[in-house]
Amino acid sequence: MVTCVNDAMFPDVGKATLTLLRRLGVDVEFPTAQTCCAQPMVNTGYLDEAVPVVRTFVDAFEGYDHVVTPSGSCAGSCRHQHSIVARRSGDAGLQRAVAEVSPRVSELSEFLVDVLGVEDVGAHYPHRVTYHPTCHSLRMLGVGDRPTRLLRAVKGLDLVELPAAEQCCGFGGTFAVKNADTSVAMGSDKARHVRETGADVLVAGDSSCLMHVGGLLSRQRAGVRVVHLAEVLASTEASAREVAS
Amino acid sequence: MSRTFLGTPAFPEAARAALADPQLRRNLAHATGTIRGKRAAVVAELEETGEWEQLRLAGAAIKDQTLHHLDEHLVRLEESLVAAGAVVHWARDAEEACAVVASIAHRHGLDEVVKIKSMATAEIGLNEALAAEGIAAWETDLAELIVQLGDDLPSHILVPAIHRNRAEIREIFLREMAGAGRPAPDDLTDEPARLAEAARLHLREKFLRAGMAVSGANFAVAETGTLVVVESEGNGRMCLTLPEVLVSVVGIEKVVPTWADLDAFLQLLPRSSTGERMNPYTSTWTGVTPGDGPQEVHVVLLDNGRTRALADEVGRQALRCIRCSACLNVCPVYERTGGHAYGSVYPGPIGAILTPLMRGVGTDEQVDSLPYASSLCGACYEVCPVLIDIPSVLVDQRAQVVDARRGHVSHVGESAAMKGAAWAFGSASRLAGAERLAGLAGKFLGRRRVDPGGRGVVSRLLGPGGAWSEARDLPAPPRESFRAWWRRTNGADT
């Protein structure tokens, strides 16, 4: 599951996920019927509107062994919220399908560490990096230190600790516009902590959070790039040479 | 305290005003950071042994079982209280509860009472109701005293004056104490010990002459008829032992079946609230003890929306709350906006669910804005000593707000946007069409600047997007979505 945000806004994250998984020998498909996990509707309170979206999700992903997604938030939405939407629909068939498909969803770092059993994915990324653990990865899924274990195994990567790392960046889906002032206040503190590390690159496992903090850093001309975990893990010496040439 | 939360605007607007106050931001960041650290240290001691999780599970289970048979436990509590010589009153709402307290004071010919810090009495606006009846209610908790003297509003459950720093407190004491009783000394400094001394001397006069005290209760034990107050300063102990008349206003969810049930809660509460292994003062009293302490004891059992919350299948878990404030102290929204923005004596994440649960949604814009006052980061759930899944209740309350307001003019724009998104997300081909449009727009947008990754940046969006772009850039939409790339290359060439 590429996720709607990556599909529409950050296609390189989807491509990096594909590259990485294929390099590790996984047989990957992109079911083209997929759209969105329905989290924007559920978290704004529009449960009826979420029903057709969850139906599209289960139709697209039924029958696969694993559904891997480069987003802690979307994985959390599938595993913790799809059953609520299915119950609301009153459709027993949808409830059964959700019970079947949703538990098979893994966030990328969970899949790499728990299912494939790898920490060194053969990546090369010669940059000073700080990592923001996004809330839903951390607290909804409990990915723990899986992402940082993966990052520490990347050749050339200098991982510096982010102060107050576990505090929310303030994105929060529609919270970012419904409570824009509070969202920006939270994000400004996160951006300040990122700058304090002296890192060139901020890495996280959710493009939406990166879009928010990155948007603030960009407005501040902070000179810090935001890069998804999948893109870091997909990078190799060969791919860096390719970009350079 | 004459001010009330009445007229607080909806959360986004109230938050905007609070966020613009740099002093408030500094006070809150410092205070919440300090309490967070203390809590984390003492909870970690029990987490290492696995005990903490067991205590949380026990606390949640006791509360759930009690709430499941609340009627039976309340009747038992009433019987025990009456047997111990207390008078029990039942109050459906704030008005009934305040009338009971005022009539007791009137019967004794009193024009003042001393008060122990109590969320239930703050919730029902007791001080204002008593003032209207010509009865002065003196707050004796240090932070409540600061709020009362400053004609201010509480902004935290445990530390209602958390938004004030020492310099501001000194100013308030120097300016206001004389009007309420013994003045502050002229040479008062902002040292904590000097401020506490000024408060102690000021309050001592009130304790010694008071004929009646008003309290809440942290717990009410059904089997024995015992009420429990947990505190730090000892002012509560003074109120509970000196005056002849004691009136306690107790929310009906405070009942626990047995004395032994206190075991879990008296460990969970201090570690979660003040970050202490044990709090300095735990007072318990069971009706009247002849010749010792108050000789007339009243208990007002308060509903005021609690049965409404109990009827909510998802939200009823909020009634487990023991008012520790751990969720406030870890909340990134609360840390920045402070408590006043929530427009209630219950601020922070727990307030964002309790207020709508107790008052109902669909009629008041301010109440309906509260479930949205969260980024759903889950930090509150992580620290809650009785495992209230606040994020899930927030999401459920949002659904109730939307359902209550379907077709209402205030939700037309958002509703249309959500329906549009649901339509596009309902089919991959419709989504592909929307992405092609965005890609076209991206060709025109984002030409002026690039971000450090070399990608075009949009700095100004129109319409609802303006709320985003006021402070944040947005990457220009890519020329080709992932889906379009996949279709073109069939996933080759990565």
C-alpha cells in the first residue's frame, strides 16, 4: 500500500519502497485498485464517508500474504480503525473482510525487522541524519527502535539524536488546518529541535508528518532536507553514483 | 472567584489568543516539563518490575466493574454513610447541588465557608452560587488561592495556577491579600518559601474561625461509608478537622466498592499526578465521630451529566478518571495552549472528552470544537493510570459531532470536502483523474522556489489551503503520480 499521500505527492517514496523490497527478494505488487486507508474521514468524524473507502481497501488487498506500507499512520488506521468503520456499515461481509485483511498490514520497519528478519538492508547514505519517531508508529503500532536499528546499519550515515524526539510534530491530519495555529506552534518547536541537532536531513516513517515539518523548515530557509525512511534505506552507493552522474 | 468560563470561544480561536502569549508558553513548557520528568522517574521504578501495568489494569477493572453496577454501589454507599451519621443528598445537576450547600450554610447562619480544592465544586460553580447567596467561599489550596485572589480561572486540574510564575504570584499576593483578610508582608519576595509563608499566615485566620468546610472527595468507599481526600499541603486536613460542619460534594463515579480497592488507586494517583511515591496527606473520614472533628457531616452525590456519559458505549471509560492530570502534562497541545482555551474546569485531553460527554454534542460550537483539539498523538493514553483510551474516545466524539451536525450550515464546506474525497477515494480511476489535475496544477505552481531537495515549493495556497500555507510551504504536486508511473512502466525501472 503506497498510501494516498505518497501516491499523489511523494511518488519517490513509493518507488523507494518497491526498490528496497525487491532488493531484499520480496515479490512485490502494486494493486492498482488501491486508493486510501480512509483515515482522513475517520479522524475527522465522517464514518459513513469512510465506508466505501475501506471497502475499496479490502477489495484491493484481499488475498495477499502481507500488506506493506511506508507509513505508521496508515498501518495504524488499518489495524485499529477499519473494524470501527466496518461495524458502522452494518455489513457483515465487510466486517469479515476487514478482520481478514487489516491484521496483515505492516509498517515498513516492522516488515523488514520482524518478517524479513533484516536490520542491515545494504544501504549507503553518507549524511548527518536525525530521526523523528512519528506518533502512530511509536504509540499506536509500537515499532520501538526498529527504525533506528535499520538506520544505524546504513553505511556512511551519521545518526544524531533529536531532542524531545517523542513529542508530536503537530501534523495530526485535518488538525493541521482545523487547528492550524496550535499545529504550527507544535511544528515550530519540532523544527527548532531539528535545527539544534545540526543534521542535514530529517528522516521519519510518515510522509505527512515530514510534509508538515518540512513545510516549516522550508519556510524558515533552514537548509534541512526531509527524507522518508524508505528513501534512505533504498539508497546504495550505486544509486548515489547514478544521481551524481 | 467571580469569573467563569462562560463565553469562551471555540478551541481554535481561544488557542490562537493563548499561543500569542510568550510568558504563558514559557511558564507552561517549564511547569509541564518538570512534572513530566518527576512522573516518568517514579513510574519507571514500578515499570521495571511490571507492577505498574498490573496496577493500571487493576485500577481500570475496579472502575469498570463499579460503573457497570453503579446504582447498587451508590445505594450501598448511602446506607453506609447514613449508618455512620452522615446526611446524604442527591443532586441531579449543578443548581441542585449548589442549593443544598447554600441551605446548610444558611441554616447555621454562616456567611463564609472554607474550601478544600475540589474539581466537583469547581465544575458546578459553587463559589459563584454561594456568593450570590451572600456566602464567601475561601479557597485554601495554595494554587486555588492564587487563582481566587487573582480573579483568574483555573487552567490545570492539579495545579490550577500553572500558568502563573513566582513573580506574578508575588504581585497577586501583594495586591489582593489585604482585601480578603490578612495582608501579605510588604517585603514579600518571590522565593517559594516566602510565598508559602504568606499564604499560610493569610489562611490560618480563616481556618480558625470557619464554622463550615466544603470538600470534594477522591474516593468514596461503599462498604464503609468512608470518604477519602488526597492532598499535598495539609490545608485539606485543617478543613476536615476544624469546622463543626463538613459538606462534601462527590461525583457519583467516585464510588469504589471496598476499602481494599483503595490499594491500587493510592499507588496510581500520587505517582501519576505529582510524581511522588506517596502524597503527604491522605485523610479519610466515616460520617461523624462524636467529640472529634466535624459533628455534622453532609455528602452531596452529584450527577451533572455523569449518567449521560455512562450511557455512551465508547466514552463511558472517561468516568474511570481519577483526576491525576498526567494526560495534561504530556499533551503537546495543552503544553502550548494552556488550560483556559478548553473553556472548562476540565482542560487538556481528558477535558476534551469529558466536557462533550457530560454536556452532549450538537448544540454548542465551543463544546463541539473540543474533540478536535488534539493531534491524536496518543501520549495521553500512554500515561493514563486507568487506561482511558482518550484518542479512540476523541475520534468517536468527532463522529458524534459530525452526525449531530449533518446538514447544519456550519459543516457544509467540510462535509462537501469529505464527500468529495470519499468519492475520489472510492475508486482508483477517479483518484487517478484527480491526481492528473493536481499534476497539471503543479506545472504552474511551485516554479519560483525549490526546497533543499531540489523540488518546487508552493508558498501560498488559496481557500481552505490558506490555513496550511500561512506558515508552511508545500511541495508542488509531482508531474507524475506513483500510480501513473506504475501504469507507464509497469513498476519496472526503479
